[in-house]
Amino acid sequence: MKLTPKERLIFALDVTSVQEVKRWVRLLKGYVEIFKVGKELFTACGPKVVEIIHKAGGEVFLDLKFHDIPNTVAKAGAVAAGLVVKMFNVHTLGGLKMMEAVRESVDKTCKRGRRPIILGVTILTSMDEKAIKQVGIQGPVKNRVLHLASLAKRAGLDGVVASPLEVKDIKKKLGKDFIAVTPGIRMPDSKPDDQHRTMTPAEAIKAGADYIVVGRLIREAKEPVEAVKKILEET
Ligand code: C5P
């Protein structure tokens, strides 16, 4: 997918109030088009934040990582589609049937209108080999990610969320049109925080990422707009 740097950047709005949402969206207007609403913000403020972002001219990636029985996830996906978000995600570990069910229900809900991009979360970018072993998944991480991404494609999802380290292989195996969204973005001199499988914005795009998700690198910068400009320049 050929996108501009501005179209590729997703800002993780990991805040807990409507005031902060409005402040960030206002501050980054003109530089960021897609805002990610995750579990923290959604739990604190609910679906009204999606409306607030839309009203301000932004688009939404609803990052609630649905992981439940097929019927529940299918219904949650239809509700997400009703919010007219640009993209939302489910956990690939919920299984093939769950992913097929959500895709079918969203297709039905959006028969005539625009359908959101449905992504599968593979292995969280915060998990390394040791962490996946602890939960009973045998490594190497890359193989597991590729396996789960293939399952997502088989279910008819549009792409996956994966670490930038796996993007090249995902594109090679599943084709360049299968969307790759990558969190785990850090600068060489920034602290990794809880992320383990990271790359810089430029490296992630070079590896083939269609979208990059950036949170703390921007939110915790002394000059957030400058941080965004730097990312846009290098990607
Ligand atoms: O602050 P940072 O840039 O690490 O934020 C990354 C964002 O991407 C967080 O909101 C996190 O929930 C999200 N995310 C992730 N790994 C995934 C999926 C989403 O880090 N596999």
C-alpha cells in the first residue's frame, strides 16, 4: 500500500480524559490523521471519544483487541463497525472461527458503507521468547507470529498487528497487500519501556510496515509536535 508519512502514522492516545483527548487532537492536527483509542482511554471515557475525534477531523483505530467466543466477538465487531472507525483489532489467539465470525458480521453490517480494516493481533510486542514460553507457546517468536498471521489471512482479515521485526517475513509470506501495523517504535536513544521487539520509525517503514503506532515517543517528548515532525521527516 502506497501511503504518505502522514497517512502511516498512528498516534496512541493512551490518556484517560476527554480534556486530554481534545488537547492532543488539537495539538497534533495537521500532522496526525489516525488516533488510536485503546483499552485505557475506552475504559475511562467510552465510545464518545470516537465521536470527539471524528468531529475534530481525525480517524480512529479502535485497539480493544477483542478476544472472546466467536459470537461475542462478532457482535462487538459489528458495534465497532457502527462507530465508523477506520480500523479495529481482534486477537488471533481467539482462533480461526472467531476471526471468520467477526469478519462475516462486519461484512454484513457494512453491506453498503465503508468497512473498517480488521486486524489480528499476533504476539504482543512487549513479549519476548521467555514471555511466550511462560504462557506455554513454544518459540521462536517469529515463527509463531507468521503462523498466527497466516491464520488471520485465512479467516479473511485485512492484516495484522506485529512487531517491526517480523514485518518483512509477513509481507514475503502473505503478500504486500496484507496490511502490517507495527507498534514497538523507539528511537536508538530512547528507553524501550515495556516494549521488547522494537525498531525506529524509518526502519519499520523500510521493513514494510504500512502503519506505525507511536505513543510514548510523542506523548513523553518535551516538544511533541517536533517529535512528530521528526518521525514524518524520516519516514
Ligand atoms: O507508548 P508506545 O509507543 O509503546 O505505545 C504502543 C501502543 O501500541 C500502546 O497503546 C499499546 O497498547 C499498543 N500495542 C502494542 N502492541 C500490540 C498492539 C498494540 O504495543 N501488539
